[in-house]
Amino acid sequence: MLSRRALVATALVLTATATVTLTGFAQGKYPTRPIEVVVPYAPGGGTDNLMRMIVSIIDENKWSPQPITVNNRAGGSGAVGYNYLVGKKGNPHVVAGATPFVVSGKIQGRINANHRDGMTILMIVAVDELMLSVRSDSPYRTLEDFVKAAKASPAKLTIGGTGTNTEDHIFTHLFEEAAGIKVKYVPFNSGGEVTTALLGGHVDAAVENPNEVIAQVEAGKARNLAVAAEKRMADAKDVPTFAEKGYTFYWNQYRGVVGPADMGAEAVRWWQETLKKVVTSQRWQEAYIKKNLLTPTDWTGDEANKYLDGLNSKYEKVLANLGAIKK
């Protein structure tokens, strides 16, 4: 029979063991509450399509024990949503769709932090090309037609794009420089709004990602004039590059998932492992990558951060030319 002292010692050991077990269980249970996925743009654009596809694949495979909700927090060409994310420092249950604005926003003074000092890059999942698109009934049948008309009427033709001083705006600026033309850039809140404006005849042309306009092209409502890539897209070989038409410039954008700073190693690991399963799934490869003419990637950690580091000088130069950097 155990003595009173032995019984007390045994109880303490059991209590300590239970505490360690429960603590370890709790720490390994991420996510422990619903996850908010922030899209810093209005519904219908490339980032919205990306995050809803990722969440849909996670949901259908039941990879998350907690619900995941997509919230569009549009405004300021992405600044509203990303500043909201930065303000969630240490909160592992808020993530966002990542665009190059994660880098360029701080350069412009529109986001309080970037990928190094206020966010956690979880994975860069794809590289998305940028194209110039028109309606199918547009008088501009070719890129040469558009350039000729723009030279004949400087600052009269309109090109729609998502946001101000963003990828689409930069694309338009580089196109103007390469072709020696001047157009009027018209900003919208999302790629979905840009496409709607294009089809409604509110702009003459639009800067589009393949995933934003491919359905309209297939339906015979829109036509792509050229892509700002180094070579033609494998699944859209009928679309010429700007360079082969004599207007040499290249510009694309990455797509990924980002969290706030200090979100915790366990949450980072869960997201990276889950995203790895997403990007290797058949649905992702066929219904997202191939369908939307994207280049697949799965960059994490140092690889992802060094890629983003390399974008800094590019954005500093072109944004300075646009007068977008605050003194």
C-alpha cells in the first residue's frame, strides 16, 4: 500500500504528464478557430479567383478542421486589405492573397510593411502573365492597329486596369514607352470590374491576366492582342509577344499566399504543407494552372523571399518614373 507521500508524488507526476500531453495536443491542433482569408481587391479578379480556388480545394478534401472564409477587403488598390493584414501581427488565423503590391506598396508608402518586416510569405504558387485585350468587335484587330490609332490620337484611347501604380498601371506605362504612344489609363477595383468595363465598351482596351479574360475569349466576346512575356504562352500560341512586334518590354506578376508577421512556426508549417497538397492536386493543375495559362511554382522560405527581394529595384525605378514614390 502506498504511503500518503507516495500518493501525492504520483498524483503530481500524473498531473504534470496530463498537462504536457494536453499542451502538446493543443499546440498541434492548428487551426484552432476559423480562418479569415483576405482578398485585398473586389470580387471577380485574379487574386479573388486564386484564393477561392485554394479554399475550395482545401474544403473539398477536408484538410482544415476549421472553416475558412474569404473576405474581400478592397480599397486603395490593395492598401486597405494589406494594411489590415499587417495589423494582425501574431494572429495565425488571418492570411491573404499575395500580389506584387506586397513589395511595391511599401515603396509607395501605401502599406506600413513588406514581405520582410511585416508579413510572412507562405508560398508563391504561380506566375501570371499580363496581356492587352480588346472586345471582339473592336476596330483594333491587331496590336499594330491599336498603336497606329494611339499615335494618331494621343491620350485619347483608354486602357483599363486594376488599381493605380499597380501591375496593370506599370504595364501600361511600359507599353507607352516601348511603343512611343500616350494613352489614358483608367483604374478599377478588380480584374472583374476591368473585364466588365471592357465588354461594356467603357474602355478601348484592358490589361488582363489570362484567368480574368479567358472565358470571354472562349465565348468570342474578347480578343488578346499581345502578351508581355519573353515567349508565347504554351497554351495560347496564337497570342504574340510585344517584343516580337517590336515593342520590347516584359512584365508579369506572381500569385501567392501571405500571413502577418510572427504568425508562429506551427501555422506556417500547416499552411506550407497544405498549400503543397493544393498545388500538386489534379484539380489545381487542370482547373487553375492549365485553364488560366499560368506558370506553376511552389516557392517558400528563402526562395520566395529572395525572389521578392529581387523585385525591389525594378519597382523603385518604374514607380519613380510614374511619380508614385513619396518624397
